[in-house]
Amino acid sequence: MTTSMPQKVPARHDLVELLTEAAHEVADIRTAEYPTPPTCSYLHPVLGPLAAGPQATARLSDRLEAFVGTSPATPAELLALASLASALGWLTESLSDLTGAVDALCTQAGLPDGSVLSSAEDPLTAQHPRVDEEMVLGSPELASIRRAAETSGLTPGHYVEVLSSAQLAAARITEECAEISEGLLEDARQVAEATANGVRVVDGPDSLPRLVRTLLARLEAGQ
């Protein structure tokens, strides 16, 4: 019968690298792109994060599993472990919320099927009753919206509504990924600045990793 040998305990600079690379992986979710079919162009803001998020989560999970295999025990190692675990949990929750938002967007886009309305019924024109219709139609931005809406099978007003919801969902995941990434980088700096005997002991909640403190604050705020 063979027993698995414990993995090599990472050195201090390896801990810093572990957290820094994790931070970059989370940050990359914010700028991820994914080919969006013209018929679903309103989903463009969320498809990149939706596609890249699970891959980043899987890599963080692999990193965490490998790190746990080293049996972390020193203050610096435990800080890094808590930071990485918090990042993985927060990112998983955020991506779950994003998936739910995208499902809602698809349902939203499926409501009226996009039958063409008269200018009197068109929400874009109705929002500007004093503007001549030719002026509205002549706006390059609105003309682009009308073309995209027609391709998507939606009215312009409905298209703008769904696109706005997608942009809000994208803004939320972008903000949360930024917080997670910044927290990992701050925790990496805390590990890097640790004394030879371990992380400097600080009384109170400031002794916890940045990500743990942020999550506790979110819980207290009822988020």
C-alpha cells in the first residue's frame, strides 16, 4: 500500500506569486470577449465574463486544491489560504448571480417578439415628443440601435431595455472582479511584507486578509 507524499511547502515568494497570479486571472474576466451573434447583440456586454468566469474559477479551484495539499501551517501560508479560498467563494457566487441575470435577460428578450410599431408607439420617439421623427431617425446612434433591434427581432425600445439590463449585469460582475482582484493583490503585499517569523500580528480585524474582511463587511451590510 502506498501513501501519497505531502507536496512541497511553498516559499514566501511562491505565496506572493500564487495570490498575484490568481488576482490577474480574476481581473482578466472583466475584459474577456466572446463572439456574439448579431441576432443576440444585446447580450454582448455579458457573454465575455460569462464564458471566461468558469475557466477562471476552475483555475482558482486547482490552485487552492494544490495549495491545501502542501498542508499550510505558518501565518503567511494560512493568510494566503484564507485569501484564495475567499476569492474562489466570492467569484463563484458572483458568477452564479451573473448566470441568473443572463437567464433573466433571455426571458426578457423573448417578450414581445419585436413586431414593428408605428412611430407613435415607438418608445424611442415617445420619449422625445417634441423631436421630429426624421431627426430621431437621422441620429447615427439611434439608427444603429434600430438596425440592431431589427436584426434581433425586437423593437428599438425593447432592445434598449434589454441592452441596458445586460450592461448593468456586466457592470456588477466587473466591479466584483475588481474588488476580488484588488483584495488578492493586497493580501499578496501583506505576505510579501511579513517578517521572517511570519505575518506581523495586528490586533483586531485588520489582522485578517483583505478579502476576508471585505466579505465580513458585506455580510454585516446584508449584501
